[in-house]
Amino acid sequence: MNYGKCDRCGADLMPADWFEEKEYDSKTMLPTGRVRWAVGYIVCPECGRKFCVDDTFDGQWHYKS
């Protein structure tokens, strides 16, 4: 997957801080049992600059088996 280029040095950006995100019901705030792998931020491996991201790079929701 292409995560873009660093606007400072031009290197390819890499995902960092992968974590398993749990889904919660919006009304009851109870866990639904579904999870997905999410990216906390992307980073430039050359200059170390970090970039905040939305959920664009996150995986699909699925039931944990």
C-alpha cells in the first residue's frame, strides 16, 4: 500500500503504531465483538517526521475468532 511521500525529504512514508481497535455500540457503549487493525500515525523513515492520519489506512471490521 502507498502511504505517500514526506513533504520534507521525499522518502516513502511507512505506517507506525499498529494496534487492534475494538468496536463499541454507539448507544450502549458495550463492545460489539468486532475488531480491526488500525494505524495510529505514519512516519518518514529518513527524517523521522510523523504525520497524523484518519481511519483511511485502517482495516475492515471483523469478528475476532
